[in-house]
Amino acid sequence: MSNSNPTQAQVILDHLLSGKPLTALDALNEYGCFRLAARVHELRRAGHDIQEVMVSSKAGKRHAQYFIRTFQLEAA
């Protein structure tokens, strides 16, 4: 029996590759992922260059925001 549903790691990678950042709260709300840091760790071990920056919420709490740098070439 084949399961064609994407894994959480695949869904998170697709999100990051689209150029959008992702926080743990975003991952929980959008994808039902309770352990974003673990999925990011798996993706990094698979060779993906995922960056993180610490950001502050409106309430002053700090948390990680993950992203993949995307470079756009300028037209010559």
C-alpha cells in the first residue's frame, strides 16, 4: 500500500523554498507540526541550507524564524 501524502518535512521544505519564512507557531497553525525545530534539523542533515534568526513577538517573547535565502539575478 502506497501513501502519497507528503511528510511534514516535505511540506515545510516546500514552504521555505517558496521564499516565505516560518515560525513554530506558523508551522503548528498551517501544517499541524508541533516540532518545527526537529523537522528543520532533519532537513539540514539532508543538506538544505536553512537559516534562522531570532525575532521578538508583539508580547516581547523571542522565537526562531526559519528561512532559505533565495537569490534573484538581475537582468543585464
